[in-house]
Amino acid sequence: MIDPHIARLDYPKAAIKLKITTHTEQSFRQNACAKEPFTTAWLESLPKASTLYDLGANIGSYALLAIALGHQVVACEPGFANYARLCDNLVLNNWLDRCVALQVA
């Protein structure tokens, strides 16, 4: 069965899945690469196997992109709903071993 809440991040070079349940997640987080192409380009330019600290990770769009590009990530998100979705997305992509997710401000 296909889950209607599972979408793909708008990064054409990797199949990164996101759990999307709100309009904001769909409008801004699912389309994060188009929204901030300079952030995408910066992540692509990092030296291989870098460690990224994503402060204010939200649901993890850029953290997931960094992981797909081969980096380790420490993702900090204080909001409980966003943190829960960040964890959902790490599980969905089977990347719990590539990211330390912290619910801190």
C-alpha cells in the first residue's frame, strides 16, 4: 500500500523520502532545494565525509540532503512536532546511523 503522506524531496540526484502531513511541509520543506538553491549548492560543495551541524533542522530536508551526499549530520530541532517529523524522516530513509538528532535549542 502506498502512503499518501510520503513524498520525495525535490533533489533530482537522490531519492530522499519525506513524510508530509501539513501544507507548510509540502510547500516549503518538500521543495527546499528549489526554495534555497544556494543551500543545495553549498551542501554539494562540502568536502566529502564532512560533518554538518544543522541548527534549526525543522523536519530535516537539508540534513537528509547532506546525508544523501555522504556527510554525517548533527541535527538540532527544538520544536517537538518538527523533531518528531525529523526522526520519522530519518527512519523512513534508514539513516539513523548517519545522523544524531537532538531536541535542543
